[in-house]
Amino acid sequence: MDELTLLRAMNGIHEEDVVMAGKLYFNENTVRKTSKRIFTLALAAALLLALGAAAYAVWSVHISRQQDLRSDLKIEENNASSYMEYDVTQQEKAGSAASLVLLSAVNDGTEQRIYVDVSPVAKENIARFPADVRFAWSIAGTEIGGFAGPQLPVSLSLSGDEAIRNAVLDYAYDEETETLTLQCYADVKFIEKAMSDLGTDSVPLQVHMIVGENDSHTFGPVPFKLTDEQTRSFDFGPAQYHDKELNKTIEIVGLELTPFSAVWKVSYEGAASFHTPEADQAAYEPWSMLEDKVCIETKLIFSDGSEFSTGGALTTPYENGTVNQFCGWGSAINIDDVQRIELGDLVLWELKAADEEMPRQAQDQQQ
Amino acid sequence: MEDREIVDLYWQRSDRAIAETEQKYGRYCRTIAMNICGSNEDAEECVNDTWFRAWNRMPSERPTVLSAFLGCITRNLAINTIKAKNRIKRGRGEASLALEELSECIPDGRSPEKVLEEKELEKLIGRFTADLKETDRTIFVLRYWYLVPVADIAEKLHCSQGKVKSSLFRTRKKLREALQKEGLYWTN
């Protein structure tokens, strides 16, 4: 066997894996999703009795979407107290959101995720998504805004525009009321800037549907306030992790954990210089591998014995003397239930009885 | 036009089949060919040959995923091209770099080489790749199926080149172990 044979044998990579990677490279759209929606029929029936049928149709969609989100994001299962749900009936009564209804929001420390329903969205526009129809959010009166997209359950991979459209129709769109559920991805810093620019605590959030090149529809605005974050911080001392293979030692300074994200703080010699555009990539490579190792191979162990890895970092800026590796995931984890944190043989933190529970190098500073 | 409709055109032996394929997958196949050959002229030839091969293989075949079907033809043609022109290790394309990297995956050893049919090796690679974590898999496929430069992968994934390189390093190491387990060694 030689390397050319091996290169040719890559033809054995499964078609769907080739397509998924190709979609990413050739800039087409991919979306992830998982479990099925759950409708609570009992609640729907009770509401039907209490309300007129027409009003019920709209409200039940909002309420049903809230239930889907709670279930899919594992909010109750994992005590995600930073998840905030809005009263959709109050919004209807206030008449402030005929076309934009806030469903829920969660602040994961760096990103504020906002779930909304917009209507009316014609089915023909869903048929043109994602190629010719895009969604965005903005703060009225400012130039601040960002990306929004149909809210699909987490962890299921979809490939191709048609599959995405079908999933949107199945999970995010209600044909009868022409209501579409979206997630707005807002950097907390952007919202704070808008608050500062406008001099108010709440900001006027609006959502846009851009059809083709120029046709834009705006939903809202509705007042929106940043929601509280739920963070648990771990200070590891710092702990020294030595990798025998790479013969390098990295300091694991701390971990900031939210139900949906983590920031691993690490430090090592020359870290600042490696996180600049002029960095020597060859020299950085072993350190990059060590950075990855911390994010990917460290296990958070829960009381039932299950383990969780935060996965690879999405961004790794050098700030305030440490490399801050930001990781994110779809459904909540129970950050209060973490019993032990370990990387290989190195125990970074472990929950023990009373005052003796703190490990040699780390202490828990739960907020 | 949907893939199914394009495939129908091939099955109907319609003249429009190739024009529609070129329109939808021209850039896709050209990029694959260019990544491997590193030459516009060779890449263009590979793409034209791809349409010709696709025309000959349909209607007897009915591809389920047209992009993968066409991409695979282009990829094989491009590898054949650089091999035929003896540019495999000194080409301007990514192939020479990718091959150098892949050589790390093949275990050294003196025991008798296990002769493995290329199809079996392909199956092994397919299973190996499917078992990788999603990000590592995407990076591996982009690098060794599409032969995308590391810098481009990093840009697409919004991460540093170091991250991509370290992922590839890890995956190659795992692949080496997987091949070793199968008893596969160098033959030259």
C-alpha cells in the first residue's frame, strides 16, 4: 500500500459525509436538528374551551412552540434557570406584537438566543427558503442587527435545501396561521451597545424577512431586555497539565460554565503571540492541539455517572492574560450537577464533603 | 433544476443534460479538479471528461446524490491526470501536500503485507470516517476527499489553521492505528 492508494481509497467515504462537507465548503446551507415535537393536547383542549377558535389557533401555536423549545433544549430536565419564557397571551392583549411574538430567551454569557414567532409568512416564501429568503434581526433606531433562522430541534443533520425546507415546514411553520418560529442569534455585547446608544434598559427588537435581493418585510418591533445568565465558575488554581507526547505543559486556569456554553481559560508560554494574525502556525500547532485537548477530552461527570465533553472551541481569543476557548452546544446541561472534572489522570475539580471537598488545585465558585 | 430532473434528462438522452449539469455543478467539479491538479487547463479537461463519463454511465446508473456522483468522477480523473503526468509529488495542487500528510498514516513494518482489495480499503475508510466526531470528520473529508487547502478549511470553519492542522494530525494518527490493526504496511 502507498499513499496514492490511500488517497484513492478516500472514495470510500460515505456519500452523505462527502455531501455534508461539500455543502459547507461550497457555501450552501446546512442545518442541524433532532427530536420530534411534542404537543400537549390537554392544554390545547383546555384553551380551546376558554378561547374562541380563531384566537386559539394563533395562541396555541405560540404555546405549542414554547413547549417544543422547553423539551428540545432540555430546560426542565437540566434546571436551566437562565431560560426565560414570555407570556404570549399578554403580548397579544397588549397588542404590541401582532406580527412578532417573543417566545423565550436564554443568555449563555456571550450570546443571547431569542426565540420568536413571526406572522404572516406565506408558504410560498418558505418554499423559497433558504436560497431566496433570509431572516435577520435588528434593533430599531440603531445599526445593530444579526442573523436569524428557523428554529429546528437540535442535533439532527440535514443536507440540501429541500431537506431544510421540509424540516422548516414540519417543525417551525404553522400553515394555518402562517406563523414561523425563528431563533435570533444576538451577541450580548451588541445588545448592550444598543442599550447604551438608546439610553434605555429595553431595546426595540424587530425581525426582517428578506425575499430575493430587495424585498424586505419587517415584523415588530417589540421591547426586549437582556435576560439573566446562569454561570458556574471553576478556578483550577491553575492546574498544570503535561502532555507527554508533545512534551509541553499547559496551565488550565478555569472554566466558566453555562447550561449551553463554556469558556475554558488556559495559559502557556507565548500564548499571546500565537493568537495574533502574524502567529507562527508551525510553532502554534502543538499548543493548538493542547488547547483542543482541554476542550475536547476533559470530562464533566454528573451524579448519575454520565459524562459530557464541551467539544471543540468555536473561537479562541486571547483576553486578560488567558486564551479563552468558547464552546457551545444545543440542549442544556445541568451545571449544578457537575460532580467531577477530569482530564486524563488529572482531576481538575471534584465535589467532596464539606470544606474538604475542594481539590488540591481548584475550588468551585458557584454564582 | 432539481437533481432528479437532471438525472431524468440523462436518462432521456436529452442534450440539455450536460448544460444543466454544467450550470449546477460546474463550479463544484472545477474546484475539486483544481484543488488536485493545480492547473486550470488540467482542471478544465477533467471537468469536461466528467460530463462525458456521466453521460456514458447514465442511464445504466441512477445516482442517488448527483453532486457526490459527479465529484467522485472528477476526483478520480484528476488523480489519474496528475499521476499520468508524473506530477504526483511535485505538482502545484494540494495533492502533493495531501499525499505527504497521508504517508504518515501508513504504518512502517516488515511483516508480510496484507493484500487488501481497494474496495475493502474503501470500506474501511468509510467506516473510519463515519466514526469520527462531526468536526473532525468535516475537516478530514474536506482535506482528503476535496483536497481543500488547510487555510481555506480554517476560513470556512471560522477557526485557526492550527485548529485544522491539529484535528488532521489527530485523525491521521487514528487512521494509522486503524490501518495497523488491519495489518496494512508500506509496499515501497
